[in-house]
Amino acid sequence: MSQEKPTMSSLGNVLFPLAVLTAAGGAAVQIAIKFLILQGKAFPLLEKHEEDFIQKVDYAVTNEDKISQLPDDLLSGILLHLDLMEVVRLRILSRRWKNVCKLRGELRLNCLDMFRVNQSHDKCSRQDQFRFLKAVDNCLQLCSCQTITCLEISCCFLKRFTSDFIRWMQSIATLDIQELHLRFLCSSSPLCEHVKSSTIDLFPISFQLLSKAATLKHLHLCACVLQPRFTSQFNSLKSLYLDLVPMSNGELPRILSSCVNLQTLRVAYCKLSPKLCISGQCLQLKCLYVHSCPGLQEIVICAKNLNTFSCFAEGTMKFSLDVPNLEDARVHVRGPNAMPYMFGEVFKDCTKLKFLLFQIRTNEIRYVPTKMDMFSNLRTLSFVPIIETLADELEIAPILVACPLLEKLRLQFLCEGINQKRGRNWPTEPLACLKEVDLDGFKASLNEIDFACYLARNAPVLERLTTRPTCRIYVEDFAVTTAPSGAYLRSLVTYLHGLVMLHAISNKLEVNVLGLP
């Protein structure tokens, strides 16, 4: 009677071949395979290569390299869960593993992969630091014959090894790398805490050295200081992200003159001079992000191609914008009378603006637009007024009237609305295109209910109106954070829903009163 061919259908039959193959590999490979088993990622791969696995189990008693005989997709999965030193060792010892590494277009060399996350890497042993440096050297050498589209190097102790970094950059310049991330800080603390510190030791880096990488399109630098020479042209660069890079001596204009084809610039947590000027006849810049930069007081932009502008300022800020093609703006500012300044002066000529996120810390929200079609193309408005005093929601209505094509509105209530002046009427102009409304921080005061009813009776195509008591505000980098709040009583939910629907003129309106106890 012929022996029945074994199958991989049962759990035992799946784990047994892996156990045999794991025993043939090193300890790190064993851990990687076990990790795949725990994640359940090994099972579909094992079933896919059933016959291949059975054949290797039959010959498991030999001294052959069983791990290297695994299929490419499973080998690649194992490589992803090995630390840096093990990957380098396997690539050096086995041509098979070296070829599998070619399947990976991204290479991340992070000292967190070698040392513990909470360990102070700049104070670790000299031997451990040399191990990391050697591993990076080996990786760059092994990558010399293949294409790596994205390279990330993260190391916090490189200031003692400047010559090693220069050698790495010389090697990188010979590769066809398109995206490069250089981070000289290893910490779980947010960058906003480091920018306030006077003890942080930044790594000096030459912009000329970076420009030698002729194929580089996207560059991200974190926790370094740029050396003052910018004589070389960096024509290939399209995107530049600078985090924790002080530039208070006029470095930024020189960078822009060197990167004539730059389309995206992000400057975050960088100490800057009081006035930032972004201008130039040949400027190709389309996206500009300026977030949480100490010392900055004024932003002057003259950029005809600029499409997206984002600014998160902790203090008062003066703006001068000549951006005729701006379509997307995200701004957080504070200060008295900031609202009439931003709407009445800063944004008054942004006629192509389609998306506006505006968070403001101020003393009042009162403002009447100078012309009723000021935002003639605005489609989405997210308005977050952070104000401690009671405010009349009626003051917001003229802004909506000034947006004839507005389709989506998100409004954050951070205080209970109040009717300040009796006898004032809500505008009667139709909100002809408004389809979606989110009212956050809605406490169901009489003024807030009046505002919801105003929207319902003036928006003929309104499809969804949602109220929730939860406050959602924006913090650094416009990440959303929520604040706990109370819930509506069930009777109030029923009342709100019925009252808004009573005023609705749209037959498609769906009212969602969220926040049941």
C-alpha cells in the first residue's frame, strides 16, 4: 500500500516543518520565525509552498542550510524581523539571503534596532557604538550593487564619529537613492520638548555633502545644524523636511536658492529669526509647512505656485501673503483681534482657497466680512475658536454667507453660546451648497440650538448634521486631541433631533445627535 502524502492542513503539520527548519538556523532566525508564527503570517505562506516544505523536512537530517532554501516571500518576512547585525551577517555569509534582500526597496538603519529603546545610546559602550557603525558600513557596501529607493539612518552618537558619517554620505552619493532620512536623535519625547531644551547637542552637517547625491528627491533632517556654506546646487531635490534644525542666521533663503526645483518645504521645531521670507522669481514651491518655530514673529510669502500653506504658531504672528494660487490653508494663531486680522487682511485676496482649517485663541469671534463673496471658492471650512468668554454663535453666520460654495463645515464650540443682543436676526441668505456639518463641543445651550436650526432652515441640500459634546482641538502638527465631556440626556437627544428636523428644508437631511450616556 502506497504511503499517503502528508499535508499542511493541520496545525501540527504546519508547525513541525518550521520547528525542523528553525533548528537549522541561528538563534535570531529562530526568533524571527516564531514571531511570524505568533502573528499568523507563516500559515498562508506554508500552505502556498506545501510541497517545497515537505521535501525540506524529509532531508532535515542532513547538514544543509535549510533556512536558505525557504521561498523568497517567507525569507523576506523573516528578514523584516531580524535586527540590523543579523541581517548584515546573513547577507555576508549567504548569497541566497543577499539576493532576497534585493526584494526590499527600503533600508532602515536605526540604533534602536541594536540597543534598547529606553537606553541612553550616546552613553553606551564604545564597543556597542562601533558595532553599529560597522553594521552601517557593511549595509551600504552590500547595497552598492542594487537600488535602494529609501534609506533611513537614525543614530544619536554620531558627533564623535563625523568621519564615519562623511564616508557614509560618500557611499550614498554613489547609490540611486531617491529618499533619505537622517535623524540624529533617539528619544521617545516629542520634538516640542527638545526645541525648548538648551542642552541638546545637535550634529553639524554639510548641505554641500548632501547635494552630492544626484538622484535624491526627498530629504528629511532631524536634530542637526547646517553648516553655513550653500554654494552647490541641489537641483534634484523636490521635498525638504527640517525638524529641530536651527536656522536663525538666514540659512533658509540660501537653501531655497540652492534648491531651485524644491516643491515641498517643511520647517518644524526650528529656531528661526523673527522674520521669515519665502520669495523668488524662479521659486517652484507648492507646499509650505511652518510649525512651532521659536523666535518667529512674521511670515512673508511671495510664491505664485504655492498651493498648500500650513502654519502652527504658539504666539501672535504677522502675515503677508502674495499667494494667488493658494487652495489649502491650515493656520493656528493666537492674540486679541486675531480673527478680523486673519479674515479681513491675511486671507482676503485668497480667492482660489478651497480648504481652510482655522484654529484661533482670541478674545472674541466677532467679524463681518468686507465682501460677501470673500471666499468664493471655499468648499471646506474647519473653524475652531478657542475662547474662554461666552460667545454669540450668530457672529459666525456672516462668515458662512461669505462662502457661497461651502460644502463641509466643522465648528468647535469650546464655551456655551449665548445670545448677547436680543432682537438680532439670523441671516436669511441661503447656504446653497452646504451638505455636511459637524458641531463639536455642542453643549445644547439655547444659542447653539438656534445655530443648528439656522443651518437646517437655510441649507436646501444639507444631507448630514452631527452634534457631539466631545471637544476636538488641534495640537502640534495639527494632530487632533479630544477632551472628555459630559453626555446628553436621552430626552434632550430626542428634543434636539425633532427641533432641527422641524426647521429643515432639505428632504435628505440626516440628524445625528451623538453622546448618549
